[in-house]
Amino acid sequence: MTLPKIGIIDYFGIKKASRERVEKALGVKAGDPLPKSKGEVELQIELVNNVVRASLEAVCCADGLAILYVGIQEKGAPVFEYREAPTDETIKLPEPLVDTWNRFMEQLQIAVREDKAAEDLTNGHSLMQFAPAREEQLKFAELVDANLPLIRSVLRKSVDETERAIAAFTIAYSTKKATVIDDLQYAIQDPDDGVRNNAMRSLASLSVLAKLKPELELKIPATWFVEQMNSIVWTDRNKAAYALVPITEDRNAATLAMLKERALDSMVDMARWKSPGHALQGFILLARTAGWEEKRIQETWAAGSHQPAIDEILKGFEAAAKKKK
């Protein structure tokens, strides 16, 4: 099998470790095929001084080529902790829900191949533009409401990570949306990447609805998303940033202060990524913590001048810190 070639290599989490040594341990450069063994390369990077853990993740796409993200956890750096894996082997999702999920996934794959994967999140859950996929999604609400206690138990207790991931995605379709927020926040610390990813997608969808309909009083706390910005897993950081963009639209001072205090380096790393689609969220969050107005953020990004803007923001933070002293 021919491995995809790399278009972009980007890093996050490097502060004390030698970037040059990390790059040497990685052993590949843009234009090369992806590494044959993810685990072996991670082990090599972990031999670099000050590196505790490394995580490689290849995602799509830069002009048809793979984007390789290299995550570094250094000694003393903030760490996002996962829960222990649950152990209940008896609890299972209802078969009709699993069957509907499987049909939805089949249609989703077709939608992706045909470039019809756009989705509407304004209802607090995903509804695909692709009609056959949306037809299956529209069945989730009734199935979830009829089995909510069981789905909640699967999400928290089932040993089967696939079923936990299904639960994390479908529970957002409940008509009692305010009651599932705690379950989804619990799932954000699941040890499985797929469960965390679906939980964050669900919470991001609920955040969209919360903004559109404040009368529903859906409260989506930002704390776990902020903590997840420090994860060594690229998917965690990417989804956390996507969720935090709508959450921080109200410019809540406490949330922005928490972001700056706990995830400043992470925002800077993301804002500097070479893939615009992945860097935008980090830049928006960083600029909001600096007090920039939305118009200025949008104009700076549209002009392609966000890299010098990042330096400007950091200099502003440094100047403010000196004044406090």
C-alpha cells in the first residue's frame, strides 16, 4: 500500500524541547510519505530531552496531501487528564438505535465522497445537507427520548468504546437538551478519542442552539474545553477550539481570562498552523482574549496578516504584564 504524501507538518506543545531535535526524530519532511509506524516515530520523539509524550496525527488535506500534526507534551506542561476506561460488559445500546446509526454512517460516507457533507447545527444537533443521511438522523430524537436513561448509562459505564461513541453523538438529539449537557461534559474526559470527539461535536452543536435561543437557558461551561486545548491529541485541540469559538462570542470576561491563563501557548500554536482551516479558530480565540473587535479579527484574517498580528498580541500581553509589576 502506498502511503499518502505529506503536504504540511505542524507542531504544538514545543516550548522547552529542541525543535531541531524533534524534527530529526520525526524523520520525515514535507513531500515525503507518511511514516510507516506512528508508534515507532512517537517513541523516537519521546527520547528527545524535555519530551514526556509525543502524538502524531495525519489529517486531510493540503492540496490533496496529508497534514501531519506532531503533538508534544513537555515536562511541567499543562496536561489534559482522561478518566479510567469503564468496565461494564453487560450494558448495551438498543438495537434500533445502533441499526439507525449504522445506516446513517453508510450515508455519511457517501456524502463525504460526493462532497455533500455540510451540516446544520442550529437545532442543537447535526442535520446533514445530504438527504439520505438526514433521514436517518431525523429518527434519532424519538429513539433517544425513548431510551435516554440507557443511553446515559452506556455513555458513562459501557466497556465498548464504539457504543460510547454512538451514545455521545446521538444523545444530543434528545428533546430534553439541557439534561444531557452534564453527560456530554463527562464524556469529554473519556479515554477513547472517538468518544471525546463525538462528545465535543455534540456540545458544540448545543452551543450553537444556546446562542440562537437564549430563552432555552442552555448553559455550556467552557472549563473542560479550555482544559482540552492542552491535550496532546490534535483532534482534542481542534474540536475544543471549534466549540470555544461560539461559546466566547458573548465575550464573557471570565471565560476569556481562563483561556488566556490556561491555554495561551496552545492558542498561539494553533493560530500559527499553516493550514488556514485549522488555524482560524486559534487566531479568533487569541484575538478575543486580547480584546480585539470582531471586525478587526475578520479583516486581519482576510488580509492574510494574522502572523504579524499574533506577534503584536503577544507583545501587548508582555507590556501589560510588565505594567502590573
